[in-house]
Amino acid sequence: DVVEQLIPLLPDGPREESLQFVSELKDPSCPCAVDVSTVWWAAAGRRELRVVTASESSVSLWEPLAPDCWGKVHTWHLREIPVIQIVPLPDTCNIVCVALGELEIGEIRLLLYSSETDSFKHSLVKTGNIKAVVGLKDRRLVSSSRTMQEQQLEMVSLSETGGSKDRQTLMPPEETVTAFAEVEGMREALVGTTAGNSVVIWNLKTGQLLRKMDVGYSYPASICHRAYSDSGLLFVVLSHPHAKESESCGSPAFRVVAFNPRTGRSTGVMFSCLPPGRAGRYLEGDVWDTAGAAVLTSGAVAVWDLLQGRCTAVLPPGPAGHWALARWAATGAVLLAGHRNGTVRLYR
Amino acid sequence: CSESDLGPISLNWFEELSAEAPP
């Protein structure tokens, strides 16, 4: 059973890379898992990577007790509004950010440990009809929210104690922003995707909207996951949850697109499609460096090398049923795959 | 991808676009 899960089921090629099972954690009190993530946590003079699991009404922090064993450290109970997602804050220690709401995000909260009071607590950062949120390096949070009349984009700088230090308004594009990604290595640059299938660029320091660029209408509702600038081009990793299968390239899951921000022109660099012979399509996914992972409608998790456009491993649905969540750990190289019943398995 | 497909490329695109965009 275990061996079967470790071998990637690729019908058409060598199994050069595979997923190696590391450990499992199971929360028997979790009725329905909604998200999983990792967070850096400093305690007793050392900093370690911990796992965070979320159900609709609670968020739990797990610490490694032994190489293959996890223990729950604390559970924050959030019973008034359901938890929708965990929002990773890169490079941030001892703070978990969560989005709560009914159909869409209504508030964003920080969950943290206060050494002053020796207690776990949570604090409210933002409320509204929030369409998209992303955590950036240096404890910054960007969100888009919508009123009847207008769209508001805001960056909040967070203090170590979970307060908001500073707020910067960003100029909104005409279309609703659906996702954000920081431009790696450029602290003041942010990109976003829009409901009109454009990629937009902001200057976070000034709030200026610098450029709006068409992605092309072949792949509607693109979601940006990662962006970096190289040799004067802006490379953006997009996923395509609503893309239709085509004869020439199958069902696309991720695409790397190169934009020239000066001219707004773009060209596709690489496609990552569902592995051949696998029915279904992309449901949701995560990107870390050049690795993409996604849950498919078949209940499997697939992993790709995004620069080679190659599916490198598949986790078929196991005895516990369909996979529901696929996330990369903050360190990369570790995949967290989760079932709805609260079981999370870590693979290297 | 070639420069002819994407147009002239600038290594300082972020600074240039920030200088040109409305404040």
C-alpha cells in the first residue's frame, strides 16, 4: 500500500523523480479540512518549520516531535465566521494569517503567540468583500476588495505583534483582481491577474499601476502563482482552472509566460499539462520555485517541473479517498497533501 | 523568445515604467 503510493504512476516514461513519504499527521477532531500550510516558529531559542491545518472553525499548529511524528501545539477556535484559507506570509515567524468568510473572504486575521502575556491570541487586520489576498516578504499583506462602486487595493505592513504599522493604497485596474504574486527579488514590484485575463504590475512603494498586459483569450481565468524578472523580461507562472482540453496540448494545468513589461507583449515559454491517460482537470494547486503541484478532479495530486513542462510524479487517491489539498512547504522540496478528513501526508 | 517577438527589452523596465506612469 505504502510502496504503491510512493511510485509515481507515469505511463509514458522513466520514473526519474518520485515522491518519498516522510510523515503523516491526523487530526481526529477535524470534521472537514479546508487548508494546510507551514509556518516558521521560534520557540525556546530555535526556529523550526511547523505545520498549520485549518478546518472551518479552527486552526491548529503542529510541531515535529520526532522524525515521523507530529504533535498539536495549539488550536485557535474561530467559531463565528468559517475559515476559508491560510494565507502564507513568507519569511515571517510566529504569525499565521487566515482568511475567513462565507462565500468570499469577509475578514483577514492574524493568529499568533504573545510572549508578553504568554498566550496565543488573534487580531483582526482587514474586513470587507475581499476578492484576493497575498502575503509578501517583510510582513506585508496585499488584498483587493470590492464595494458596489469600486475596487480597493491595499498593502498593510504588519508589526511583529500582529498590529498594522502602515497602509498603502494601490491604484486599481478596471477589472477585478483575482490573484497576486510578488516579483521575486524586486521588493517593490507586485503582479496580479484580473477577471479580464490580464496581468498587471504595481509599484508597491508608490501604489502606481505600471502596466496592464493581455494574457490571451485561449486560457481564460488565469491565476498568477509566481513572478520573477530576468534579462528585462517578466516571467509569470499561471494556472488555468477553467482551461479546456485541446488536441494539441491536452489539459493545461500551469503555464510559464514571458512578458516584456516595456511593450506589454508576451510569449508562452512552457506548458505543463495533465499527465496523459489521466481523466479530469486541474482543481487547485501551488507553486514553489520551478515545482508545481495540483489536485486533479480525479482525486490525484500531480507534480510538475514547470520549466521542463514535465509531470514528474502522481499521487493517486489513497485508501483515505481523494486528495483535496496540495501545498509546498515554506522551505520547498516538501509537499503537503491533504484529505478532507484532516489527514495530511508529507512527501519529499 | 526573440526581441522581435516581444519588442525592445529594457533591463530597467521597473524604474522606467514607474517614471512614466501616473502618480
